[in-house]
Amino acid sequence: MKFLIFFMILSSCVLTGKTQSLREAEKYACLAPSINYKSLDALHATKITAITWAKKYTNQALTREFNIGDKCLHTKLLIKMLYTSEDADIGKWTNKLENTSGQIKIIKTYYGSGSNGLAGCRYYISRLSKDGNQEDRGFIACPNQLGWGILDDSRGFPVPAHLVFAGWYFYDERFFK
């Protein structure tokens, strides 16, 4: 019986590429890419190889993730800051019951035609803390009304959005260094 349940869960993930955690985040529209990073990374690995996907999925499955309440707090803060904050502004949230917290800092807004094709986009860093462990992730967010989709990375290769959500295309900043 346990094998049957395990097989059903595994086949669900293999068919969709989505973890249970990511499906729950989608259900509640709490998809900030930094707080769902490991699930999104596992999903993108389905497009590479089965071995890469298996490694990333296992890493995600063995890590204690943020609960849906934390994901929603972080997502609300992110969307608010993308639309209303100035460069260098920092927003924070804390969940004392779960011993978790997060903050978002808007680093830079790209203006004009001399911004490497990123005009209108915002570069930000998310800092997430859980049980004393801290992790920073950087992203570039571009409003979808500007018609973004695929950007060229620092080597000239096309990079699709890590996530499209709430009127923004989100790109993992590690491709643009």
C-alpha cells in the first residue's frame, strides 16, 4: 500500500514536474520566486535531464520549506515593493510562530535604452531566514506590459523567464552577471 501511495505521488510530480509545495503556492497565488526557489528550480530541471531533475527534486523534498502563510507574506510584500518602492527601499515581514522572516531590497530600476535591453525592469534581492539559516537570492523583474519574455544572458544566450506571475516576468539574476 505504501508503495502505491509513493508511486502515485512520484508519477504526479513526473507528469507535471511540479512539487506539492509549488502546486499549493499556485493555488493561493503565493508564487514569489525566491521563497519557491527550490520547487521552481526542480520544475525547470525537467527541461534539462531526468538525472538533473531527480537531484533537484530530491534536494527540494528533503528541505524543510516555508509554509503557505510565509509564502503569501513574502509574495504580497514583493508585489507591493515592485509597484511602489524606490531604489534602495527595504521591506520586511516576520512570523515569530514559525521562526521565519524575510526582506526584500529593491537594488536598481533600469531606465532608458542604454540599460542592456532591461529598460523598465527592477533588480531586487530577497533575504529569507528560517530557524537561524539565512539565504539571499537576486532576481530581475520586468513588467509584462513591456513585452518581455526571453532576455539574453551575459554571454548572449537566450534565457526564458524563471516565472511569469502578477504582471511580471522574473529572471534569476545569476544568468546576468
